[in-house]
Amino acid sequence: MTYEAARRGGLDERAVLLVAGVADLAVSAVGSAVGTIRGLLRRSDAVDLAAGAEQELAARGRLVLDRYAAAPPAHLEILARHALARRASDDV
């Protein structure tokens, strides 16, 4: 998934990005995240920080999905390769 494709996506895709970002954040830094959240909740600019956190989580989610959700090869392409290989082995 590219950045441009993510920008065109709807709320469902944005939710997937946010969930993936939260999951990556939880795996990489659970202990420090709890301490950071406690500190952020005490701040007066929590709304601005929450908006920044949402953007950060969406970016992390985009990176996670780009890293792990590579598109599988096209089914018809695989079938065509098998047919070509079969023809080549029949000709020999």
C-alpha cells in the first residue's frame, strides 16, 4: 500500500492503519508508552497532542502494512507460468 493509496482510502482503511500503528507501538514500546500517556494526559494541550498522535499512529500503521502486507502474485499469472513451464517440459 502506497501513501497515495492510503490518502484516497475511506474510513475503514484509515481505521486499519490506526489499528496497525497501535499494534506496532504496543509491541515495540509498551512500558514507555504507558509512562508517556500518563504524562500526556496531564497536559493542557491534550487535543493537539492527540491529533499529532493520530497522525503518528497512521504513519506507523502505513509502514507496518507496507512491510507485512505485500500483495500476493496474481492468480492468472501463476497459472500462465505453470502452463509455460509445462509446455517447455513437453517440448524437451
